[in-house]
Amino acid sequence: MASAPAPLRIVTPSAQLRQPALTSLEDGFMARANAHIGTTNFATTIRMGGGRTLVADEPAALGGADAGPAPYDLLLASLGACTAITLRMYAERKQWSLQAVDIDLHHVKVENRSKIERVITLTGDLSADQRARLADIAERTPVTLTLKAGADIATRLSDG
């Protein structure tokens, strides 16, 4: 039986970390982040817009100190949060009686291809049509669409 994922740990920003540039939809950016790792295996401080900071790490079995969620945990957390928020926003706009959304996510690799299973539990007085509509909306959340389409990643080295 798998243990429950560790909760995200929010830490106080460190002065020596680079502040990510402000997010600006006008500039075409939806989000920005800065990841910093020093010599401590493998704790990485991630700074995001709005001054939010968290630590990601690998579990001890992989050489980390388990100081925070692992990268794939963060990926699943992003998908789960986006799905829950989008469903809540849609239900509120429609004035539907959605009391809670619980999302269980699992990531596996099958023949070198990632597969994510997402199981959504909706709590509330919802009709079959409303539930079906929310399931359809879940397939079209921003993070879902990004993951399904893939993303072009441009990497360059900076002089520091």
C-alpha cells in the first residue's frame, strides 16, 4: 500500500535566490518560476510569482532528504489543483450544488511513455447530466490540455 504523499512545505524565501520576473499575461507568460539547487542533495528551492516558495526533493531511497515533494509529485499536484479549481469555478458559475471535489492521481511509465490516471470524486446534489458535463470539463482544463498536447521546451545556458 502506497503511503500518502507528503504535504507541500512552504518555506521562507532566501535572500540569495533570484526572484522570478513578474507574471504578465500581456507579455504572453502564464507563469514563471525559478529553481535553485546548491550542494545539498537534492533539495531544490522553487520560487514562483507572488513571493511563493516551496522545496522539492527526492525521497531518501533516491539520495534525497525527502525535504519536499518529488518532481512528479508536483506535476500531479499541478494537474489535480487545476482540475479541482476549474471544476469549482464552472460549478459556481452554473450555480450547481458541488460540495467537494476529490482527485486521486497516479503516474506510471509504460513502455517509455508516461500515463496519468485521474479519478475524480464529485460530492453534491448533481444530476447525471451535470456530472457528465464536469467530467467533460475536466478533460479540458488548462494543465490537462498542456500535458496532452505536450510543450515545446527551449533550453539555453545563461552566463549567470
